[in-house]
Amino acid sequence: MTDIAVVGFAHAPHVRETTGTTNGVEMLVPCFRQLYDDLGITKSDIGFWCSGSSDYLAGRAFSFISAVDAIGAVPPINESHVEMDAAWAFYEAWIKILTGEVDTALVYGFGKSSAGTLRQILSLQLDPYLVTPLGVDSVSLAGIQARLGLDSGKWTAREMAEVAARSLSAALDNPLSQVSGQFDVDELLDSPYVADPLRRHDIAPVTDGAAAIVLAAGDRARELCERPAWISGIDHRIDSPDIGARDLTVSPSTAKAAQVVTGGDLAGIDVAELHSPFTHQELILREAIGLPETTSINPSGGPLTGNPMFSGGLERIGYAARAVMNGTAERSLAHATSGAVLQQNLVAVLEGRN
């Protein structure tokens, strides 16, 4: 199998609202420019481009085509797209390099959530006959999921608040987050409910955002990066879209994907970046993957400090790769989710090599 690594990562600041169009161009251009400058490359050095976004969210057909304006029309490019989080575009780009057709790829995702009524828009991902007509949304469904776990004794409200406090505190060192202040578990538990049993700190703040990652194979990766983050495994799985047909307090698809990419060997995972838009979902993912206590979880702050739609999962891969590239970790794990209540899940393992 071809050795493929992440060699560059950039993302836009996490802000609630941005000016500009819904095709992400204004957010993407600075990300591309940062990658070009960091790696000493130009557009012509990229063999394949792949993006992740949502036309539903953008409110326009083929918004991903207009997003190509951020790349430039000349010279022509080899481009593809997925209608979901850009973590799955990352998977497609990895496959493209494996074919041997190209040795570099740039993956990007974008979403301008402030342009519409997000909770209504995301309900369109649900079963259009049986679930969408009920008027439930992502937060309501997550509330049901959290209540099932609380009532069954799988987790407590304090454990959920501890996840939030740790994530928010970690984000204080991230210059691209908008987090500030001090976070005490007892004070968080005294805050009012937003959607019982979820409080404000239990719900990831949805932001406008964009992210981009450069992949490269073999010697090309070593030329572009002093310490590439080599992809030792990547897999994605899906659980039933019938919400009433599965146990929402567990994530079998995450467990299977993690088993495939790690072979059950989790002892050397220094950092794990988990795409958990709600505090209780981190608890589900930690159990599904089987992460040891020694693993640092979401040292970037994670999605609870900013969750840009359709690029949040790609950011988790980017931060996991950055931990390897800067020497913080020898081996890191990244997780991404798409759909409601952890329906679709992707797990990747990245490592440094001497």
C-alpha cells in the first residue's frame, strides 16, 4: 500500500457569522494561501482536489462548483465532491492517491451556517417519510440520546459537564477559537437547560467555517514536510438511519471502524480528536473506541468550542495530524461524524516515522 501522509492543515477562525456568499470562497481563499505559503507550493502542484459541503445548507444548487472560484479557473483542475462532512472527501482523496493517478491532493470543506435556520435544514437529513414530518431537529434528537444515557446510568450530568469544562479550557490556548473565561463544573451544572437534559455547555456552538488539508504520497510527502503525519489506517461505517431501531447510547459503527484501523492496539495513541458535537457523545465515542486514560482527548478544544458544519470532522483530522507533525504525538487518532446522533462515523490513525 502506498504511504500517504498529511503534510499541511489550515482552517478559518470559528466565528458565529461571516459576511460574503454561501459558497465559502471568502473563507477558503485564506486557507489555501496559508497552505501554499507553508508548503512552498502553488495550485499547479496539487494533483487532485476534493471538497465536502451541503447544497441544502448553502441554499443553492451546485454550491460546491461555485466554491471552485477559490481555487481559480486556470489552469483546469481534477476535482470531486461529497455531500457531507469533508472528512469523507479526505477519504476519497486518500483512495485517489492509492490508485497511483496522483501523488498530491488538497481536501477542503466549508459551511456558512449563519445563512439559514440550521436546525430545520439538518432535519432534511432524516427519514423524509417517518421522522422529518415530526419536526425534530439535531438538538432535540441529541437530547433524547442524552436522556437515554442518563436514565440508564451510562453517564451522569456531572460527567457531561466535565467534558465541557476540559474542552473549553483547552481552547483558551487556540488562537482561532472564540472561547474565553474560566470553567467550573459546578457552575456549569447550575446553568439552565436549553433542551432538557442539555445545557448550553453540552451543545457545540455552530459556526461558519472552512478547513483544508494537503495529502501527499511517499517521497513527495517527505519533500513537503519535515515530519509528515502518515495515515496508518482509515475506515468509515454507518449505523441504521432508523433512529428507533438502534441503541442510541452506543456507537457500533465507530467501534467497528476503530477496530479496523487500530487492530485493537490503542496503547500508543497519544492524542485523540473526537468529533462529538454534544458532551455525552464524547462519552459514547470514548467507550466505542476504547481509548485509554493516558490519551489526551481534544487538546484543540474540539467541536464543543466551535463546530463549523461540513468541515468540523476534517478539522479533527487536521488537528490530529498537526499533533504528529509538530512532535506533540507519535501516534494520534481522528474521528469524524456526519448525520444525526452519530449515524455515520469515520476513524483514522496517523503516526510519525523516523
